[in-house]
Amino acid sequence: MNTKYRDFKEYFEKKYGLQLTKIITQYINENKICINDDNWNLKKFKVMKITFEKGEKCNQIKFYVSLKLLIEVKNKNIIEYWLGLLYEAELNHGLKNLNLLKCEEYVKKQYKAEKNLSKNLIPYFSVSSLDYHATKFLEKYCSQALEKPMALPVLDIVNKMNLKIIYEPLNEDIFGKTYFIESEETMDNEEKRVISSGTIVINNKTEFMKLIESQNNTIIHECVHWEYHKNFFELQYLLNQENKPIVFKKEDIEFKSLSISNKIEWLEWQASALTPRILMPKKVTVEKFLSTIEKIKNQDGTLKNSQIYERAILNLANFFKVTKKAVKIRLLQLGFKNIIGINCYIDKEYKPAYYFNYQNEDEALTYMISFKEAIQFRINNKWLDVLMKERKLIYADGFFAINHKKYVQVSKKGKIVLTDYAREHVDECCLAFNIIGTFQSNLNNMAYSSYYICKNTSNQQNIKLELNMESIQNSRIIGVTGCTDIAFEEISEASKILDKMIGSFGECLNVLIQELGYKSNKIIGELVFLDEKTIWNYRKGKRIPELNKLLAICGGLKLHPRITYKLMEKAGYTIGNRGKQEDFIIMFLIEECYNEGLPSWNNRLEELDVSIRLP
């Protein structure tokens, strides 16, 4: 029968109770603690606390057991005494080679950041110590990487750590698995195989994981877990043997028991933070980056700042044989904040680079947010909502930007995007968002920002964005939007058509179609996904379209928001005052995506996972 324990303290007290009794008895007899004769009785003892330290070897631990003793002496008096026991042991498919090093009167142990482990055997890493730990790792497994820039010999490190790599087809969402305990597994071809402890399985099924850069990052990530977190998994197996197999799945962890899942975030923060520091050590990476920047500038003096940094990141990725995402994370860790706008992955695609002059080194900022986040901010921020209704601010493919031709334009695909000038000066024309970590750890907000900016999806749940409309940056942007010429040209063009839209819905629709220059109902029907007869009925005033069909007409014909709202008014519809989230989504499409066309609207609705489809 499998016995389960809450923690190591309960395990040790129950498993080694008799041994502890013998040790206590021997200690009392030899030391006569507060006892003047041999007539005594150990009434009770309790393990009060156990603190852990790293041992000399990877799977070795030291732990200090604090015992509270109740000793009965003459006249049935009870004496309280505290005893401290220092042990060393190995964790290898169980607690092995347990050895008592010291038995003494209890002494409170001093905290040693470098050696102490949590009660779950997780090391304590501060942000300031991460480069130190990465250096220690490299001193142990690849010291030459600390002396000169080089692509890390990942497979050599794997061999030195006595690990093994195998390549197997796994599910698409799994990059790799690390086996900490030997386990029988059913492989992709339904064949059962025994996977030994210390095996890293890399997915050879996805194109992404066939790239050496992706493999290197994943392998070192798993090596970090093995080096620093193996004892954590051994402890889970010790406490409950059903915690088997224990594997890392992509960047999360898969357990057969989920009772320990709340500790996983600590492991992931540590592995994710250490991996780029190991692949790209501090000193040599700074040297390589600065020399690369200088070389690029000398080769072409006409390049914009964003282009220079874009090329530099690509060069470093090729040199260190890592992904561009890994390079970006590492450069952010090293304090190069101006690369925040390079290689941004938002709304399932990489966006063109942007640049701004980073002022506050301690501030964690982003200017680019997803479409879904943008909608949510508008819903929750009345000030932002007003500015967008007035067309003073506009959502430009990731940015809340000042609605002026200097800063925004319409792309060939119909999206509102930043101009080339604006991309080099986003702090001049766009709102900024603070990145805040919600997971309680010793990581600062700048550390969280690299996970948000580089879209480390496993960590997004611990990160939130904050829009402070009273910050220096955002107050300045709002001040600029107060200028009377903002969005004047855009609104005046729409006003010319609006002035002619008089009468019934059908009459207004006819005026609109004539102004836009459409010659047949067939062409209109193809754009709005409705048949010719339906369009004819609307134009003749025989029918008023249902709301979803009216929205399809507005989206398909790429109508200016003010024209769309005019048509809706004529048809007897209003949205936005019912408090429904779907209304705000539709309003956002009408106002911020009106040039994109109906297929784009439906794609956005699908990505937002809402039930609305048009028509």
C-alpha cells in the first residue's frame, strides 16, 4: 500500500520515529541535560521544523531537525528541552545513505542564500544572483564560454551531466519532456518503453523543434531543472509514489497528482530566467552585442534605430545558435531596454519593429498590446473610451496612437497602422502600459516585463498590464490630443457623406452606395456576403436588415464609424448602452477596424472566441 505524507517533516517523524527516540535517549544519558539523576522519562517529542541545505553532490541534501522534548523527572515535573539534529542524505528513488552528522542543543541556524533550500527543496534565487548562478553552472560544465563569445556546446554539457537525449514524436504542444524518475511510457506508436531517469525527450514532430536554436534553448532549460530541481521531484516521489512519471511539458509541468502544482511557478521562473543567462553569459554577450551594433552602424549609416537593433538581434541569434526570442530576453536582462520593440509577437504574428527612448531603467513598460487587451482597456477606462469616441486616439495594430496622419495610416490590407516615423518615435504618439507581476516572488517588475514582451505564454497568467492615464507619458499624449486639428481630415471626409444621408434607412443606404461609387448590387453582395435580392430589398426600403446583417454591410463596405452609427440609427439600433461585452467588441471593430473588411472582422471575432459571426 502506498503511504502518502503531507511533507518531509511528517514523513521523517513517522518513518524514523524509533531512531529518533534512541538518539534522544542516548543524548540525555550522555549529557544529563538539566537532570541530576537517572530517574527520568521521555514523555513526548515532536519534530517542530526541518531546514534544508544543498549537499556537496547534485542529489545530496543536508537538513537540520528541530526537536521539542518533554522530559518527566522527579515529582512528575516536566522539563522542556530543544534538540537539534544535523543529517546528510541522498535522494535517489527514495531517501538513501542517511547519516547523522551532529546532535546538539538546538541552535537557530543562520540563513545562507547560496546554500539554503525551501521546505520543497527548491533553491532560493534572487534576481541579483541569477547571473552568479549561471556563472557557477558554466564554471562546472563549460568554463570556456565565460572567457569568449561562443555558441554553447549544448550536447557536451548534456554528456557531462550524465543525461541522455532521445527524439520522439510528441503532441504538438509539447517541446520536450524530462524524466526524473524511471517510468514506463506509451510512445506515439503505442509501443510501451521504459524511459530511464535523466532522459530528455525532444519532440521531433514539430518544425519549430527541428531547429537547432529551439532545441538548444529547450535542452538547457531542462538541464537547469535537472541541476537545481531534481531533489524537488525526488521529494515528491518520496512523499507519494504516485507522483510518477514526473515530466516537464513544454514550459509547464505535468503530474499525475496536481497537489503540488502551486510550487511549479517557482521552478519555471528560475529555469526561464537562468536559461538565457547560461546560453549567453553576461560579460561576453555585452561585448558581442555592442561590437555588433557598432559594426552594423559602420556598414550602413542610413539605418533607423529599430532596423539596427533588429539586425543585431538576428546576428546574435545566429552566432549563439539560439532563437531571436531568447536573445531579446537576454538583452532585456542585461539592461538594453531600447530593444523592447523588436521582434514582438502579438495577435499570432510578428509585428514590425518599433523604437522609443527608454528613460526610466526601473520602469517596466510596453507600448504594444493585443487586440483583446485593447478592447478590455477601453471597456474599463472611461477616459480612454471618450478619447476614442472622439477619434482623438485610435488603435493602430497594437498601439493606442494619436489619430493624426503624421502617426497613423492605412496599410494595403486595410489595417490602421503606425507610420514609419511613428514607429521610430512611439513615445511621442502612443500610450504606455505598465507591466506588473502578480505572482509573489522576489522577481521585480522588469523581470516580469521580459516574459510579457517576449510572450512567454506559460507566465502570462502572472502578469497584468496597467494603464495609468495620469503618468507623465500618457498625460502628455492626452494633452496633444486636445489640439483641434487631430483627426480633422478623417472626420471632415465622413461629414461630407453624412450631410447627404437624409430620410429613411433605404434612402440613406442608396445615397451612401452612390457616394462610394458601387455600380451593382452584385458587387456589394460579394463584399458583405449577402445576395443581390437582399441588397435590393434594403435599398428599396422593403426591409430593414437585422443587426448582424447591417454590421456585415458596414464592415464589408469599410464605412467610417460615424457613417456606420448613422445607418444603425436609421435602422433603429443602438449598441453600447446595454452593458454587454459583445457590444464593446462590435464598437471596437466599427471604430478601430473599419478599413479591414468583413473577412478580417470575422477572423478577429473568431480569435476573441465569441459567438458572433457576420452576417
